[in-house]
Amino acid sequence: MEAWLRYADDLGLSPFCFDRAPRSAPGVSSGSTAAEAEVIPVRAAATAPPAPAPPSASRPVAASSFLPTLTGASLFEERVDNDTLERIRSDIGPDCSRCKLHKARKNIVFGVGSPRAELVFVGEGPGHDEDVQGEPFVGRAGKLLTQMIEAMGLRRPDVYICNVVKCRPPENRLPEKDEIATCSPYLIRQLDVIKPKVICCLGACAAQTLLNTTQGISRYRGEWFDYRGAKLIATYHPAYLLRNPPAKSEVWKDLQKIMAVLDLPLKRR
């Protein structure tokens, strides 16, 4: 417990010396976690009768214990008052060693883009090029992401780009559960500060982290969810598209959905 309290203090979340009963969200039982209550499918949260949805949109995403949770209210449940991206970066520090990823990394890759972006892209973690340059999505997958952003009629400086973990996993492997549990609170703070209109999760790792699920991305790719005041959608990671070019057409459909929400002119690819 003492280690958790020190960790929360590093994140700027202390002091916390109050007691309260866990909150319940509409349609969420009292036994659900606070993180589960924050993520509500758009179709379930609407008060007016929803428009007919395609069959794929009727599949619910079952939340699960993908991330370790604490008994009672989470240390990271509350938003940090007067938080800023600069404060979050400072709280992480230049020499973070909170998880084992620090042992091989060169640079902490915090995030880049507009702090007032309406659209945030979230990936899983930095690769080799990102680790060297200290900026997310600058390698081959990053160049493809830039093309995707420009196809939407935007520029990279118009959006915000970040990852679930801020240090490169060895050999570009997927981040492990303990690494995600350690680093994802900083991602959540970034999203709370930016307050985007849309969050686009690139790949299963980002989607599973924010939706608190272990289901594969094909089960909910292209569907809308409410997440802490933003609309969240998941699509395939650009690195996957480099290996599977035919999937680009599916991603373009997802990007068009984002464009419609952001009132961007729809156009042919």
C-alpha cells in the first residue's frame, strides 16, 4: 500500500483522505469497477430512441479484468485538478524507472500534437525509430498514419498522437500487463487534459486498455463507445496495414465515421 501511495503522489493524485461508496453508472451493477462504469457503449447511453444500426453494431463488448484493479475506489478514478500536459510530462520525469521497460529504452516518448485536438490517436507503444527520436509514430507505420490523417483533410499538428506505454518494449513486443498498469494512468491524464471529441485506438492493445476488455479488435472495430466524455472508436494499427494492405479499405470506413463526427468533408479515398 505504501508503494501505491508513493506512486499516486508521483502522479500528482494525492492527498486522498476521504471515504465514499462506489459510484454506479446507468446499466452498471454495483459490483462493477469504476473503470467499467466510465466506458458505456453509445447506443446504451443515448436517451432518445437510437437509429437502426447495422448488425455488427449490436454486439456488446464485455468488460473484463484486463488491468489489475484495486479494492474500492481506484487511485486513478478522479481527474487531477488543473492538470496540464506539461505537468504530466514532469510527473513522469526524464528518467522514469517505474517499470522494467526503462532498462532498454533510449527516450521516453510522451506524445505530440495539438493540446486542444478534437481527435487523438492512441497506439500501443514506441518502436525503434520512435525510441531514437522521442516522438510517436515516425517510422514506416507513422508515415502511413500521417497519410491517413492527411486523407481525412487534417495535418499531424491538428491532432494528438500518443501511446499506452511511453517506453519501447524490447524487440517491439506487445506491452505486458504490469507495464500497461504502470503507464496507462498517464495516458488517461493526457486524454482528460486534451478533452478530445474523438479517440481513435490504433490496434487491439490501445482498445483493450481503454475499453477494459480482452476481446479481439475484430469484435468491436468500427463501433462507437462513450469514454470519459469523448467518443471512442477502434481500428487496425498502421503496422498491421503494412502487413495486410487489403485491410486499408476497412480502416478508411472507420476514418470516414470519424470525419462525420468531426464534421469534416467526406471524400473518396
